[in-house]
Amino acid sequence: MKKVLLFAISAVIIFGLTSCNKKAENLADLKKKYDGKEFADCDKYIEAAKEIIDIYIATVEKAAKGDENAKKEFEEFDAFMEQFDKQQEKFENECPEKLEALEEEISKKMEALLPQLMTLMFGEMDLGDDFSWDETEDVDVESEEVLTDVPEEEVVE
């Protein structure tokens, strides 16, 4: 009986150690791995941030290709990433150089992703150079609003 119990405990420990180092593949994996986690140091935070951004980029690419699950995950990503804002502020004081390097790396990755992000956020809306509108329509609406706001005076004869 002791051997079985020892084997079970060993299996749980080994499984736990191997699953902790496993890279996440989607938002659900990221939530399991990092949701509510406080990072001990800047290096651990940066390692997690890189993994999160890589999954975010993969999700955007899948969503841009029409994957409905990826589109749902994309919509949930901002809320997930917001939980790390306070830790980001804390580490900005502790290791500003490392975080600047991380931000530059992320900016380069995101720059290549910008067209896909715009499509996901704004749909297929044409935002070409000749994007314009008729400003007279706005003026007519504004003048109607002004006219309706002015009370009619009684005519005294």
C-alpha cells in the first residue's frame, strides 16, 4: 500500500513539474498558468509577458483567418492582460531597462500584426486615403438642434 501511495505522489509531482514548464497554446492555457499570479521578479514577469504576447499574436493571426474560437479569445484577451498592469508599474521602477527592451520587442512584433488587428477591430471597413464625408449634413443636424432648443416667444400685439 505504501508503494502505491508513494508512486501516486511521485506521479503527481512529476506531472506538476512538467506541466508548469509547458508552453501555453491558447488563452485558456494562459489563464490556467497565469491568472491571478504575482511574479517574484522582473525576469519571471518578462518571460510570462513574452509568452502571453506570442499567444496573443497567434490568436490574432488565427482570428484574421476566420477561426471563430480565436475571435472569441481575441475579444477576451484585453481583460486578461489588464490584471498585470499593477505588476508592470511595480517592475517599471525595479528594472526599467529590461522593460524598455521588452516593449521594443513587442512593438516590432505588433507592427507586423497591425493590418490584421485593424481588420479584426474595425472589420472590412475601407479606410483608404479618400475617406471623407459630407460636412453639410452635420451642420444641418446641428442647426436643427439649435432651432429646437430655442423656445418660441409669444408674439405680443
